Amino acid sequence: MGFFDTPFITKIRRNHSLEHATIHILGRRNGNLSLVGRSDWDGFTLYGPVDTLEVQHAVAEALNRLRQGEADLAIHPRCGTVLATTGFVTALAAFFAIGLDGRPGRRFRWSSIPAAILATTAAAILAQPLGLILQKRYTTSDSPGNLEIKSISVNSNSRLITHRINTTQ
């Protein structure tokens, strides 16, 4: 059993998949919806202006569709995994582009800027599919297993509406 298959991490990965599937479903129903999600071992939280009844329906549909094998719902192109991968890969590209300039004794080389721009642009393009692969393999799960929805609550007391979806496994 690897690290990503431990019970604790599996819970997070399954909740992360349900979060993404829910956001996909809500996004398809509400074209310009802007949501952010954050998963943990007890469920996930959605941040954004969405009706609680819509969240309830979307979570139930998402879990059902994941159970039916729609694993593609678990992958989202705007996931933090993709953003972190992009940041890491582009930072490495910039570091190497500037470091390969070859002129010793200079701290910063203005002449390295075009190479750094080219390297980081290429890295950002390549990072998207890499981030999706990492997401599919490590940060989400293609099977909800025994995941169940325990409760859905809303916090509308602040300027930002949040929905907490608690799960059990």
C-alpha cells in the first residue's frame, strides 16, 4: 500500500473527486457560476453564491454519477493541483533559463529575460496536462467507494456564502 492509498489520504481523494464532480454539475447548470472548493478528510466546502437546494441536488447527482463510473467528473482543469503544478514547473523553467545564461559573476542578467519568458510560457502550456495527470493519479480517486453524504449546511452570515458538505466513509 502506497502513501496515496492509505485510508486517510483515500478519504481526502474521494472527497476531492466529489467536490470536483459537484462543481462540474453546478457549473453546467449555471453558466457563469464562480465557485471555489476545498476538500479534507471529512468532506468539502464550496465558496460562492449558489442556492443550497441546488448544492444538495448537485452533490447527490455527482455521487451517483461517480458511482456509475463517470470518473471524468472527478477531474477539473482549474483545480489547485493544476495551479500548483503550473507554478512549480514555470518556476523551474525560469530558474534554468536564467541559470543557463553562462556569464559568471553576474547576479541578474537582463539578457536572460527573453529566454525566461519563452521557457515559462512553454512550461505553463505543458503544465496543464501534467497537472491533470497528477490530479487523476494522486489527488482524486476514480471510485467513490463507500462515500456517503452525511450533511449539507450553509453559512450565509458573511459576505461570502459557503456550503459545507460532510461525508462519511
